[in-house]
Amino acid sequence: MKPRSTAILISGTGSNMTALLEAMGEGFPARPVLVLSDNAEAPGLARARAAGVSAVTVAHSTGKTRADHEARIQAVLDNAGADLVCLAGFMRLLSPGFVARWQGRMLNIHPSLLPLHPGLDTHARVLAAGDEESGCTVHEVTAELDAGPVLGQARVPVLPDDSPQTLAARVLAMEHILYPAVLERFARGDKTPVFLP
Ligand code: GRF
């Protein structure tokens, strides 16, 4: 089977991107064709280039619409021949039209056990809610924020003295295991969710 041509969209550090790139070696059913960031300062861009993957910035231009930004993103994805998109810390909301174009071919990772705690400030909200566990979720992207079909989840305990930062670090370590595992299954055409540990 030919590996699926995969683009990874980032806004920041790109540690999930790095985990995906490291997994996408010989025999993996997806190969990276592009890393795209909306933020020229994203440290992940240099990391991608160091891994030999072409990395571009498509910034949102001041005074322009979201439609303009998404059209430029779409053009870059088309030009790279992308067939799958992995959102990995991409911090922009995507319009229903853009999402529809990638229906069934776009994944996202979110640092909570969805449907719990969609949106931002996840770890602080987990702590405020007194949850005894948290984790991360990889899901298909649909028009509704953090709400598409779940493709995998990994759980971690919440410890009594956790801060948002310590909890985030524990969850992030699991994100780096979960996302490649889900992508491997998904790229083979299998949408059975992966549950870790
Ligand atoms: C991760 O926690 C991811 O779940 C969230 O943003 C963070 C991105 O981290 N959506 P990184 O850029 O992959 O290091």
C-alpha cells in the first residue's frame, strides 16, 4: 500500500509533530509531505526542516478574512499533494467549508478526555473540576470544535499536587505515544479507536 501523503499543521513547539515525523519511517502507512504553520516563529518549523521535511508559514494577514487565509492554506496543501492532514497544536479555528473539504481526512489531538473539556485552558479546567484522571484524545475533525468521532484516547492520573503545568507535561508524554499509534491505524483505513494504556 502506498503511504498516505500527510501534512502536519502546527502553531508552536511542534512536539507532537516531532513524534509523528519520528514514527513515519519505513513501513509506516503515512509519509510527511509538508509541515505548515500559521506562525512564522513556531519552533516546530526548524525542527521539521532539520528532519528533512519542507516547512512553510502561511500567516493570517492583518485585515484579510479567514476565507483568504484558508484558501492560501488549501493551495499550499494541494501543491504538496497532501491527502491527510494532522492538526498538531494548530491554534486556529477552521471554517465548516474548509473542514468539509477534508472530511474523513483530517485529525486533531486535544489534551483532555473528550467530550470532557473541549477548548482552551484544558488542564486548569480539569483541576478546577476535581477530575481524578485526564488524558488526551485524537479525533476526526468536524465543523464543531473538538467534537468529531474519537479515534483514540490515553489516560493519565491527576495527582493531588498537580498544577496545570505538571498535568500538561504528563498528558503531553502520552500525546506523543497516542498520535502516532492512531495515525498508523487510520492511514491503513481502520477507524477502530486506540485506547491507551
Ligand atoms: C498539545 O497539548 C496539543 O494537544 C494541543 O496543543 C499542544 C501542542 O503541543 N492542542 P506541541 O506543539 O505538539 O508541542
